[in-house]
Amino acid sequence: MMMQLKRMLDVLVCGLLLFSLVSAQESTQKTEPEQAAAKRKAAAKRRDDSQQRVASLHELADRLEIRPGATIADIGAGKGNDSWVFADIVGTQGGVLSVEITEDSVKKLKQEAASRDLTQVHPVLGQSDTPNLPEDSVDMAFMHYVYHHLAKPREMLRNIWHALKPGGYYVVVDRHKGTLVDWVPRADREKKHYWLAETTFVREAREVGFEFVGFGEQEWYAKDDTFVIIMQRPNDVDFRGGDPDPMPPIDGTILNDLLSTSERSQSRIAFVALGEGRRLIKPLMQKCQGEAVDIVLEEWATQKDERPEVPPGLELLSVLTEKGDPKLSSDPLDAVYFLDTYHLLFHGDVLLPSLRQHLTDEGRIYVLDRKADEELSHREASHRRSIAPETVVREMTEYGFELESSTAPSSASRFLQVFRNRP
């Protein structure tokens, strides 16, 4: 009996194994067509993306009036796919400077350009801090998914600025839209892949001497978290660096206007101030009987430990926002001063409600900023460093505040608004 049972078990086990093998084979056979279809679909998407990218480059060049005979620098050219498109745009009378940072890459670019008979393409050996291009030689510099790798961005930006002709354009395609997510040291970015943010790029480019022109996403084929930002070297040939459109100086009349609207005693206040606005911190602190908090916007900072300079003789508790959250203690605030900073906000939907929760019943929020001639999206306002007063009122109203007063200081370029909590 035991022998019969053993034989029956052996037969059952063999049957199960055979069934498993057959089922696995059938499963494999079923997925092979699916896998082939997936490969065909992926290949078709790559071809479609490639064709759309070619069209996007043509549209960008057309928008910026880059015509046959122009010179384009393709910085971080890779295998040269964009360089071949640029060669078609500028024609044989123009030039394409295809920049890479290894001799092997440059050699391969030269070989491929020769095989395509593209005599207008000139591969260039660059470095991590310079594209090694002649001064005043380029009509448009282009970077695709390169900027976030720069370990020495300001040095590279200065050298690109000098390589451009006056009025020349600098187009950067990269990620992320909005503010920084990956807070890593710049030196770590060169060899590893960490996305940056448009706010970082625009700030660094402006401080080196570029003007913000606009966005290029409408011409670009990828509709995701990719930003396409167009900067420009100023046409003024005498200009040699620094923000070409800085915030105007703050004079004594602006301070008087601000002081006259903040006569209430203040025990604890917060500043959101940058640039010229920080000159107002010290005189405004004279009205405060207690602690002052320096709220540093992530929209401005390029590193987690970066802080604007504190006025001499003052001590301020500094906090960096995190997706808009200022991480404030539970202590109430009697006043919050946005001094040349409201236009920067990408995370006002978090910051403003938080400030409202901390504001006392008699507390006020003061907004001093540069006036835009027309209403802009907050994204564009941030990069143009100006905002329409109507935009501020609408947003503050949305988050539970009401306008108490609005004045135009003697400096026509700025406006001053005072808000309180809406009952």
C-alpha cells in the first residue's frame, strides 16, 4: 500500500511540474507579441519625439529671428543631434559651435559632422566652467538638460555672456519648474544627476548680467516639468555684468511712507526682505520691542544654508521656507514686511495662510514692491522682478486678508499696500 501511495505521489508531482512548464511556456509565448508591440510603440514614440524636437528647435529659432548666416552654440552637444538641426537652420553661411568637455566626444562630433558633410559645424573642446568660445561671436547659445550639471554656474554664465554678441540669446531647457527640490552642493551636481529649478537658473543668470526675455514652453514639444527659459545679453555694449534690471534704490521718502503706516507698537515682527528692501530692516526694527524673524524664501536661496546679509548690529532669527512653510514658532506676529519680495512667491498658497494664522488681531502685513505695468502670472512676475498691485490684492483677499490702505510712494516704480486679517 505504501509503495502504491508513493508511486501515486510521484506521478502527481511530475504532472504538476509538467503543467507548470507548459503554462510558463504558454505564458512566455503570450507575452512575446506584447513585448514586440511595446518595443514598436517605444520606437515610434522616440521617432515622434525626435521629429517634434526638430520642429521645436526650428520654432524657437524662428521666434528669436535666428536666420541663415547666424552662429549658434550648442553647449553640451552630446552626440550632436541638436547641432545637426542647428546646421540646417543657419545654413552653410552660418556656424554651429558644438561644445563638449571630453576630447573623445569632440572627436566623435567631428567625425559625424564630416560624414554628414556639415562644414558649418565646428566641434569645440570646452571645460566645466567655460565653453571656450570667442567673445562677441554667438547669436544664440543653447543648453538642453545641461545647466543642472554645472558645478561652477556663475563662471560658465559669465563666459557664455561674453561669447554672445550684444543682444544675443541664451536658451536653457531643464527641470524643475518652480523652486528647488534637490538641495545638494553644486560640486556634487557635475557627476551625478540632480534636477535644479528655474528660480535658481534665473537668479544666477540675472546676477551675472542676463535679462529675462520669456518662456519657450509654447514652442517646446515636451509638456511636462521641463522649463524653457530665454535670457538675453543686453544690447548695451558698455554694460559689463551685474543684474541689468536691478530693483531701484530706496530713498528716505519710501522709508517715511512705510513708517507712517506702521505706527502701532510691535512686540514680534517678521521680514521677508531682499536687496534694497533689506536696507529698511534696521529702521523698522527700532519700532519693535522684541524679537524679529528673517523669513528667507526658497524661491531665492540656491543652497539650504544660504542667507542674505544681516544689517550690521542686528541679530535676526533666520528661517528658510520649505514648500512655502516658514516653520514659525507658535508665538504671534504683530507685523510682516514683504520688502521687494512678494513678486518672488511660488508658494504663496502655503506661506500666506501660515502668516495669517500667526498674525495678531491688530497685526498688519506690509507689501512694498516694484510695480508691473500689467498683470503677470506669478511665475513671470518672479523672473521679471515686478508685480501688479491688483495681483497682490486679489491673492491676499483669497487667503483671508483685506486691504487697509494703498499708496504710491514718491518713487513711481514702487507701490505700498497694507493688509489686515479679514474678520
